[in-house]
Amino acid sequence: MQNIIEQFKNAMLDNFINPPETVIGDGQLHRFKIEGKLNGAYVLHTDGRAAGYFEDFKQGIKIRWKLAGDFKPLTDAEKKAFAIERQRQSEQRKIEEKTRHDKATQKAAHIWNKATPAINHPYLTKKAVQPYTTRIYKGALVVPLYAENSELVSLQFIADDGSKRMMKGGKAQGSCCYIGNVTKIANDSILLICEGWATGASLYETTGYFTVVAFSSGNLTAVAGHIRKQYPDNEIIVCGDNDESGVGQQAAINAALAINGSYVVPPDIGDFNDYSLSLQGGSDDSE
């Protein structure tokens, strides 16, 4: 089993993807972080000849993989042992993940309560947007992440130079940030969903529509799903990034299809904050 895992990880490295520390061969889809963002995914089957695939959403890399070398079919006893071990690992991961998320939720609340409402910050100036519900903590712009039940579960920290990091252990998958007044969403209101916070701020300022920030292309479908549950009759538009790789566009399409919504991307390479800045006569790097 260890040889399978090592070959799988080495294949990731050969394709310029840093693999996660733990790889699970249970045939299920697993997401993992690449450079701090949840842009990686893999599936590894170990029944029969080991095979699977892995991808990097942001780079647009998707590779199918199978075990090299001679293959010796597993005996019934080995298959049973593997199944028992996978179940044990799965239960252990769930316990560990819940512990990490619970600690991060408590820490996020503590930091958020100590942070002060944002008024000025270099990132806001650079992106030419208002602060909305962001706060300042030790010089960083702090963006809240909320779970589907509206509980604060994590934070994103943005430095003066625009570099971003998510709180360690925080729940990222399915979590999002809101820009706009949720109490004013009528049945005929249009809702927008996008990747980055500055992109969401620009969209809200331009349209006035309640905007939901998913923080990554790989999180668009999950966020769109729970927003659709909350607002089953509203028109929802997924506002994707226009990536050279096509990843942002495809992620927006997939999310829109999943919720019977629509999608739009800016006419030029970049996100809607870039597009807004270009119309104002400025330019900036993509969110």
C-alpha cells in the first residue's frame, strides 16, 4: 500500500503539484491545499490495479494515473484488511478535522472580537473598494468566513502587499463571505457569487446586488449549492474569473449548472476587480 501512495505522490511532484502529506486510497474525492488555497483534488482507487487522478484547479492541470510495474491482484484477505483500515482512517480523519475546525472557530471569534472595523488599508486603496464588513487586526485586513449555518468559522488575512493567508485549521470548503444587506434580499433579488473578496466588493459596488464570496474557484459549486438552498427562487449569477488556463471559466460554468443559475466572466483576462480598475484607467494583478 505504501508503494502505491509513494508512486502517486511522486506523479504529483513530476507534474509540479505539491502533494498533501496524507493521501487516502479510498476511491473518494479529496480536496487539498496548494500554496494555502484549496485548489487541489485527487481520487485514488486501490482495489484492483491502483489508479486515479489528481488536479490543480488554478494551473489547469489534471492527470490520470495508474500504478506502474507488475500487478499482483489482492487476495480476499488483503482486500478486507484494506477496507477495515480505510474505514478506521476515515473515522480518525473526521475526528481530527472536527477538532481542528472547532479550535479554529474559537480562535476566529476571539480575533474577530479584538479586531477593529476597517476604514483605511493599503489593499483597499490598491483595489479601489470600500471595506464593508472587514476589520483590521495587527495591521492585516481581516475577512470573515461563514459556514452554511452563518457561524463564523475562519478568517482570511490580507497584508499591505496583498498577500493572503487563511487561518490554519479553519473550515474553508463551503464557507463564504457576504457583501450587502441580507435583510433586504427580496424574492426577485439577483444574487452574485464570485471567487475573491475584492472581486465581490467591485461587483457589489457596480451592481448593488447582494454578493457572496467563495474565495476560490474550487469552492464555487459548494457555496452556490447552499446559497441556492437558502434562496430557491432567486436568480443567481456566478461571476467567474477569466483565467488564461480556463479554470475560472469552467468552475463558474459548473457552479451555475449545479444550481440552475447563470454565469458571466469579464471580457479580458483577470477578475471583475481587474475589469473595474481597467475601466477607471488603472490596472492590477488578478485577485
